[in-house]
Amino acid sequence: AQSVTQPDIHITVSEGASLELRCNYSYGATPYLFWYVQSPGQGLQLLLKYFSGDTLVQGIKGFEAEFKRSQSSFNLRKPSVHWSDAAEYFCAVGGVSSASKIIFGSGTRLSIRP
Amino acid sequence: EPEVTQTPSHQVTQMGQEVILRCVPISNHLYFYWYRQILGQKVEFLVSFYNNEISEKSEIFDDQFSVERPDGSNFTLKIRSTKLEDSAMYFCASRPPRDSTDTQYFGPGTRLTVL
């Protein structure tokens, strides 16, 4: 069955430091991969997506992610975090059914140390 | 920029009552979805809807749930007899036509509290 694993439940980084959030997926074919961000009490905002082509994708708010087929990974990175980046981050996979449902990981909560 | 909207933002109901959660998808989108997120847990797929019928549903989406597109703009999720375990955040999402990448745009959610 398709699945998404985010091994880090909670990460704290200092403001201005670099960030990498891990994501691994399990799917037989090349999936569509997404990162969504959820600020407290808010909905899900799409940060970036990968579906083909260049394995390094750029997103909004200075985020990027790299698709590594050999590692079944799609890690999210940002070179310098801001306090406003504190949120829950969800990795997700699509293209797993004809109805195009999205399967989400369990999320990583990011805290920013001043 | 067009957005998916959901009403109400918070719904409190008594166990056994019926609730209807409303969504207005982005106007030219043709594929509609409901997901839910129980507090502290992952976002889970409930149901997808296309061409006025359910195209896929999860095992969570039992006979107590139904969806409808009553007019050209609204998309609703009805829970006939709510249970305590239905308390969750419910997200509506929509997807544009001719988008083969499954990109879905989510609404802000409705927090359902069942007492």
C-alpha cells in the first residue's frame, strides 16, 4: 500500500539556521509529491510539488525540495528559517488512484528558537 | 487569487445530531474532495467526487456520510448521526480540469466538535 513517512515529529531550529525536513514514500511508480504547510488554526497551503523533470523543485516562501528516486525521498529544505516558518509541515503523495486522492504523512511540527 | 472556502469555521453539535459542512470550491474546478484531521493526527482522505458522483471513498466514509453538489457552486458533506469520534477538522479540496498532477487546493477547514 502507498504510504508516506515523516520520521521527525517535532524539530526546533534557531532563526536564521538552515532546515531540512525528511520525507520518505512508498509507491510502485513515480508518484506526484507535495509539501503542504499548516499554520496553527489554518488550512493547508501548498508549498511545492514534484511530478516530473528536474528533481530539485522550488516553492513558495523560499522552500525547495529534492526528489531522490533511489532513496524514495522528497526532503524539504530552506537555507535560512524565519520565525514565521513555525508551523506543521506535511509531505504527501498523489497519483495513487484514479480518483487522485492524496495520502499525507503524519506531519513534522517546526518550532523556531529566537 | 481564487480560494476554496468553507463554512462554518467551527461547528459544535450534540452526539446523534445531523451536521452539514459546506464548501465552495474554486469555480472552474471539476474534482472535489473531503479530508479530515483528527486532533494531533494525520490528514485522511474521505471521499472524492466528480461528474456528480462519488469516484472513490475510504473505509471511514460509511453510511453515515454523504456528499452532494446541490447547485453549481456548493459541495457539502453530511454526517447523519454524529458520534464523538467524528470530532475533527474537515477539509474540502478541489482540483482543476486538465491538471494531471493531482494538485489539490484546500479550504481553511471546518472544526467539528461533537459533545
